[in-house]
Amino acid sequence: MVENKGKSQKEKGKSQVKIEVKELNIWFGKALALNSLNLEIQANEILGVIGPANSGKTSFLRQLNRLNELELSFKMSGEAFLDAKNINQLKPEVLRKRVGMIFALPQVLPMSIYDNVTYGPRMHGINNKQELARITEEALKASFLWDEVKDRLKEFATKLSGGQQQRLCISRTLAVRPEVILFDEPCSGLDPISTAKVEESMLRLKEQYTIVLVTNNTKQAARVADRTAFFLMGELIEIDKTHKIFTAPRDKKTEDYIQGKFG
Amino acid sequence: MKTTTKQKIAFSMLFLCTIIVILPVLFVLGVIIKNGAKGISWNFLTTMPSDGMRQGGIYPAIVGTLYLVSLSIVFSLPVGVMAAIYLNEYAKDNLLTRLIRLAIVNLAGVSSVVYGLFGLALFVTFMKFGVSILSGALTLAIMNLPVIITASREALASVPYSFREVSLSLGLSRWQTIRHSVLPFAIPGILTGAILSLARAAGETAPILFTVAAFYLPNLPASVFDQAMALPYHLYIISTQIPNISIQTRYATAFVLVGIVFTMNIIAVVLRARLRKKKKW
């Protein structure tokens, strides 16, 4: 099934729309967090989402795997589609298996490295030890963590450094073989070297996955994103090829934000 | 007055109050050990009472208390933990759940003799279990439910919210998430609460007074529908109802009761410390 998926993505070519959002409004209580958002995300691209605090970028991201609905005060209107299928018509478990997420702080579970990586697959019914070992190696290699931890997979994951923990989280998400990966400010707590490693793995991952990267660090978007969207006060101000956003933005507000005049 | 002097006075006051807290405990323990320790023997712990309970041991009371305590936890732990999971993980914040929460807090404050009368009305009379171990254990279980629910909810709430998000984001169902990413990390707190509630159940007299406790039984209970003797009630009887019983027997009985309760509390503390060390985040 996994191979099929890869093939079909390639066959349809680079311009295939992976995610489409139409007239999406999100409220938390009475506060409007996202205001009539329309955008498309192509398969195998990295879409960078930048914007100051309260710009709605995280609400947008958490809508794509429907984590928003855990909030009691959450309300929405509009639609979001994954492969032309309305995500609200999918079971949340099915959707979240296809759309993985990396959180701002490395959220390793208090168990061994191996148990962290295999957590998803085990819960999804894979019990075969060899299969799990293979998945672990594959997932850890994809996040460039394998060489650092291959001899101590049984060690407690919380003993790893922050950067290693975040890459472990990436491996854990990869292990359930998603199609889309959402990064929610994944490097906000990391040092520059760890950040570079995470970015390197993102660039490698886009060959197989579609990536949405929310970041407070505009330079990070400039480094890794194919296209970049600028959000402000719950509205999408501008979305375009990254180099255009950073060199010749259409909107004055985008320019001001990128140049650090506010934010 | 100098700042340092004021500080010294404040510290002394605080220290004194702390001492006042532990003094009664030490005093009670001291008196019980001094007067009761000599009465403890293998014979005392393992033989039936004789001569109108003036001689012999307290074996049936110990057995009865152990039966009651273990049967009550069989009822109260699953119900309490599951109710706590529902309230903490699933329930929406509406009028009903707020009422339930309020009810639980209030139940914890109801005096134990009220539970005893409730057990008499519901289990003994209405459900026709009679005065039996079953009725007593159920009454104790209900008395302990608020304690177990509150402790379990606190334990569940102390598991970081991010564990749930991580687990859900990997495509697990809510139940899988609770079962594998929340409950394992809440177990130390839940167990501690359960053991502490057991210790309370072991020591209470009022709830078992009308529901199970027997003045004297020549034989051990054969089934859960039999009456049983129990330590706290036995202690009450030999202290107030039976003349010419030696002080030492009374204190030795108290020693055993306090010993059981203390042992359980210590187990709870040690267990919590050990499990905490294992599950660190």
C-alpha cells in the first residue's frame, strides 16, 4: 500500500494538490482565530507559514489534523480537503495517521527510544519484532538520528539532548508512515546546530512527504520552504514562491514583517 | 527589632507548629506500643478468642478486616478509576458533570455513620444481602469512592496534556491514548490513593457497625453472605462492653489495628516513590 501511494503521487506529477482549504473560519469561544482562509498545498512541497503571535498560523496547522477540536470552545465553518476528500468526513484516527505532526517542544514519551519510535506502529497492530526493528531503523535514519542512538535504543528517550529528542519525534511520526507532516515551530527550543539537522531532514523528507512548516523564524522559512504564506491577525495576507515573498512581496505588511518592523 | 531576630522568631514559630502536628501521632503510637507490644504474640494473632473474649487471640477480627478491605477494593477501585477517567478525559464541562463533581466533593465529607445507615438501608434491607461481609464491603466501597475518584483524577490530570496530543497525532483513538499514554503514568497516584483509602476502610467502625460486624462468632466466615468480626468493632467491644478484660489485650488489639493501617500507608508511600522514579518526565 505504501509503495502504491508513492507511485500514484509521482504519476500525477508535482502539481498535484494535496491539501485544499476553502473558506475556513475558526473560532475559539468568541475570538476569531482564522478568517475565511483559502489556500492549496501541493504534494511534495514544503509550505512555510510565517506570521507574528496570534496570527492564526498554529490554528490553521492544527486544523489539518483536527487537533483543534479537542478544545471545548472550538467552532469552525468552511472546508478542508486531503486528496480531494473532506477531512471532516474522515475518522480523526484515519486522518491523523495520514497527517502527522511535530510539536514545538520535543514531546518524547517517558519510555525508551525504541518504544517511542514503535509506539504508533505497535498501536496500529504491528507486532512482528523484525518488522518493528526495520521500521525503527528506517525512521531513525530518515531523521539522521540512527548513528547517534543505534547502540542504545533501549535507553530512556528523555536522556537525549533537545535536538535529538526533536529528531526522535520526527522518527516517531514517520514510523506510522504519514503522507503529510505538520511542523509546529519545531526548532523554537533548539540550538543552531540541532536546527540545521532538523532542517536538513525536512529537505530530505519532502521527496516523499508533503510538509507544512509553521515557524516564528522567517529565515528558516526562507531556507527550507518552497512556498511561503504570511498570516496576520487570522488572515492570509500573501502566499507565493518563497524567494518572491522574501525579495518582492506584493503586500506592504509582508515586507514590514520580514524586515522585522513588527512581530 | 533586627531583621535577623524577627526571622529567627518566625522560623521558631513555624518549627514549633510542625512539632505540634507530629506530637499527637508520636504520643498515640508511644502509648499503644508501650502498653500493647507485650501482648502481641503468635498465639494472640492466630487463635480464636475464648472465655468471653477475655482470653485467646483476635484471629477472626484480623481475618474479617482483611476480607472486608480486600473485597471493598475489588468494588471501589475499578468503579472509581473508570469514573475518574470519564470525568477527567471524556466529560464535557456542563451542568451535569459539574453536579457530579460537586457530589463527589460532598460525598467525601459525609460522616461515616451516615454511610453505615445507608448501607443498612440499601444493601442489608433493600437488596437483601443481610448483615454480611458483602454488605459491609459494599458500604466501605461507597465510602471510599470519592477518595479514589479524587485521587485518580488528580493523578490523571498530572499527566502532561502533551502526551495525549502526541498520541492522538499519531492516529490513535482516544481510548488507546488513555490506555497507553495516560493511564500508565497515572498509576502511581491512583495506587497511592487506593491504598490510603483502604487504610481508612480498615480503621472505620461506623460503616460496618450495622452492615457486617458481629459481636462474637465461634467460627470464621465461610462466605461473603456471613457476618464477620472486624478489628475496629472488636476493639470497641472489648473496650466498652466486656468487664474485667486486661488493659494489655485492649492495647494489643489497638496495636494490631494501627499496625495494619500504618503498614498500608508506608506501602503507599514507598510504592509511590518507586514508581515515580521509574516514570520520570
